[in-house]
Amino acid sequence: MTDIQRATASAPRPGTPSRLRAINDRAALQLLLENGALTRTQIGTLTGLSKPTASQLLARLESAGLVVPVGTTTAGGPGPNAQLYRINPAAGYAAGLDVTPSRIRVAVADLAGTTIAEHVVPTPGRRAGGTAGRVTEAVTETLRLAGLPAGSLHEVVIGTPGALDPATGRLRYASHLAGWHSPGLPAELSAALGAPVSIENDVNLAAVAEQALGAARGCEDFVLLWAEEGIGAAIVIAGRLHRGFTGGAGEVGYMPVPGAPVVRDVRRENSGGFQELAGARAVLALARQHGLNAPTAAAAVTLALDTPGAGEEFLSVLADRLALGLAVIVAVVDPELVVLSGGTPTAGGDRLRELVQERLTGLAVAGPQVRCSTVPGPPVLHGALQRALATAREAVFTTA
């Protein structure tokens, strides 16, 4: 290849009229998603387009079924009120699922992001068979509750414990989740539901929700620590989830830490240091040592908040343990922010957060701020829905 050919190949493509129209259309659609209903003048002002161009843009989007008129402005003043436009919510639908060994939780939202139905299906026992059927039934029932026929979805995202190995398609780090380890399961579900299906780590999806709706909004470098039955973390670097080479980034329950037994064969034992220090069983054992008897780790933390003396001592030790694991993560990642999520930190609220912040400040050279999750509702479900909506919008906005 000659120098001229190389220069020609590397030169940016010229902005053809169709390409510029597509860019303008996407910009307008994004503005409507972020701001709600807007007038032609407002869209022109925000995009820098002339009135005629903004009018043509809206006509194209309305003809494609992506925007709909929704009344007029009521500000008053001389002249007629201006027509308002918004994203057509019926232009597409997406579903998010939060899966645990005991239940499947489903939510369906329209393209504008409004959740129109939720449904929970218990899955007792450890039956491995029939996973695709149970998921399909749960999603179909949620669609029925939303008043939508089967096949209405454009995208489905499922949050589960563990992580898919990108090389094999198998779910790793989740031996307790029976029936979810077949590499062909996403394709089987996609065929049954009539929409693309992807499976994502549940803690990663909690971080997606936190970045879109909660304590990490506007933050591009943060770590979310999830503490519930198990311990996990999600790592966001430069605004993007870091999954690792095998998809296992953030499986910090296996991380060796001082004060916890060192497990030499974590794959066989399915456990590790940090899990043995701050997982649910460890929290319950610690609570009993302080005379606090409760059925769950979250309940033990709630009880501790209402128990002067022994309760504060318990919270102090728990904060030490959480900060110890976080100090290792912070030393490697150096995030701007740490978000505490999951049942145990949520139950501890601001008091546990304060104690973790204090202990972490003493243990780590870097000093990230520690915040509690502020996602309004189940973080994994919201994260799955946010991810599904983003992909559905990409498909609908591109093909329309």
C-alpha cells in the first residue's frame, strides 16, 4: 500500500447527508430520554439545529414511530402553544431478571424506561432441569401482567450469581445455582422468548444501577462491594465495567485476607478468605458472639443498631472486617468511590458506613469516599433492566 493509499484509508469518512441525519436523530432521541417531552424549538436549541431542520427531524422520528405528540405547552403568552413530543414508549420493550437459588424476579419496561409490570416466581429446591421453562413462564406471565403479548420484547438481561466464562460460555463461581450452567442456555432462552438474551453477573448489574440511578451517578471510577449471603464486588474503570479475562473480576469472596482461613483449593471448596470473614454465615456467628440472635445477617445488623453496647461492638468488628477486604481492593484499583450494597450494608445504613469509612481511611493509602447504595428498589433487577433498555434502544434507534 502506498503512502497516499494509507492516508486515504485512515482519513475520516465524510459526513454524508444520511449519516448526519442519523446523528441528529440519535441526539434528539437521547435528549428526549433525558429530559422528557420537548418542543421543536427546545430540540433545535439543544441540538443547535435550525427550526426547519428540527421540524424535518421530528417528522422523520414520528413517521418511524419513535416519537409521539403529547399535547402542547401551557406557558401562555402571545401566539399558539407549542407542540410537545416525547419518546414513543410502545416503540419497544425490555425485560430484566434477578435470579437467585430461591426465586426469579422479573420486570418489564417500555422504551421510555417506565416499569410497567413486575413478577416474582419462587424456585424452591435445587432442581437442575426445566430452567428455560421456568424462566419463560415467569417472563410470559410478566408480559401478561403488562398487557403485552408474548414476543413483545426487544432485549432480555438476566442477573445471576457468578459470571460467564467468555471462552466456554459456562457459568462459573455459582455451583449453588442449579440448572444455569449449560453454555447453550442463553440461546435456548432467546429462542423461547423471541428476543436476544444475555446473562450478567448480579453484582455487576447492581453497579450498573448505581451508576444510572444511585450513589455513583457521575462517577466513572468506583467499586461496589456487595455483602449479603456472599461477598462480591463490581469494578468500574473509566465508566466501564471491568470483567477480567475469564469474567471473574470482582469475585472477592475468594480473596485471601488476614484473620480468615486460607483456602488452598477454592474451586473445590467454593469458598475463600473474605467470604469466611464477612459473608452471611460469618456475620451471624459474629452476632451470636455478641449475644445478638437473629435469623439473617441483615436482621442481626438491624438488631445491633437497636442494642447499645454489644450492638456497637458487633458493628465495629464487622466494619473492621469489611474495611480489611476493601483496603486490598482499593490498593489495587484506587477508585474515587466505594459503594456499599446488598442486604448487610443496607441494614447497617449510615452508621455502618461511617464505621467502614473510618476504618478504611486508616488502612488504605488512597482515601475513597464510602457511600451507601441509593438505588430505589432491588439493585440487581434495576441494573438488568437498565442494561436491557440500553441495548433495546440501540437496536430500535438504529433499525428504525
